[in-house]
Amino acid sequence: MMRFRPLLTTVLALPLLIAQPAWAGGWSKLSNDDGILVETRDVPDQEMPDVRGTMVMKGDFYEIAALIEDVDHTCDWAKRCLGSRIIKRITESEMIFYSRTTAPWPVQDRDAVLHGVATGLERGDDVTIRFESIQTPLGPPVDGVVRMPVLKGHYRMQRIDDQTTKLEFTVHADIGGWIPTWLCKSLSKSIPYDTLAGIRRHLPKVRAKYAEKVEKWQKLRAATLAATAPNTQDKPATAEAEQ
């Protein structure tokens, strides 16, 4: 089921319950352009803040999920994505994948090997795709590229109606190595904005590609809702029926 794509500025991934850090505070608005709200949250002893982007977009709930989880093609829509591929599929909704992001000179590119998990697809109303960097021999370091010590976050999709979805994207990262302050500030805005704008822009071009997967998920949702619906077959007879 899940195929994921790159991260940092384009990040991708699937669910893995990530605990809320003890220092987590409130979010501060950074910008609200083109229907995309960007917020940041300071992290103690770290120059790079947490970032969050939120938008409401037109598109079938499952089409958006299919685009995000198609990791091998994230670079088709994610700005600064230099590489993204599945390393190992663990289950239909869980995988290990690689993501590399380009950086402006003289800063070195960043990469990460991530564990991703998706939850909520069977009900299709509130789906979260979480990702978190891991240490594994499956993804050895690349010469000239800084391996990020920490990279985690999520995509959350909430169904508004059949053709409208609220999409949230968050990232917490210790990107490692040296990075100038001006670039940290720039990334704070561009990572969430570019990621969400890229999804919104690319979806109309490729929605037909995901038709089979979307149909499969829709059938799964219908079966799940039917199985959990109240049983009305054994309703007590009405007084009129008894007469």
C-alpha cells in the first residue's frame, strides 16, 4: 500500500506514534499565503524551529493520500528533492525509505533514512502518515552529504467532503552540521509552504495514475463503515405492526 517520498523540505512518510516532546509549546503564525498557513514553534538549544503547514484543498481524500505515499516519485513535486526511494517494505502500511534534499552552496545536502507508517485508511476520514529517522545498516552514509541526526513529522488528512480535504504537514528536525541562520529562517517558511503547494499543484496531473488504488481504499472504507454500522434488522415491532 504505502510508497513514500522525500523529506526535510518535501518530506514524506507514514505513521509511527510520535510522543509530544516535553518542551512543546504553542505555535506562532509565520505567514498565510495562497491559502497555506505556515507556523513555527521554537525548540530549545536548536536553531531550526518546528514547522507546520495547513491548507484546505480540492481533491479526493484518497487521491491525496496516494500521492503522498508514492515515495518513489516525490521528487516529481517536492521542491529541492534530490532523491527518494523505498528501501524496504515491512507491511502494506509500513516501510523504510530514503530521502535526500539539496541545499544551496556552500551548505551540504542533507539526507535521512526513515521509518514510515500510515493509519486510518480503512475509515478514510482522518489519516495520518508519520515518518521518523532511524539508524540502520540498510542506508549507509553518502559521501559529501550530511546525515540528519533527527527528522520526524507527519502528514494528516481530514475529510471535509468527498472533494475537499484539510491537509496538515509538520516537521521536527535537527539537520546536523553547519547551516547559516538566514537559511534556517528561509527553510522555516519554505519547507511547509513548498510541500503543500507542490501537492496541490501536482495532484491534477497524476490523479488518473492512482485510480486503482483509490478505488481499493474506497471499497475498504465502505466495508469498514458497513461492518461498524448499527444493526437495524432486529428493531422491535411497532404497535401498528403488532395489530
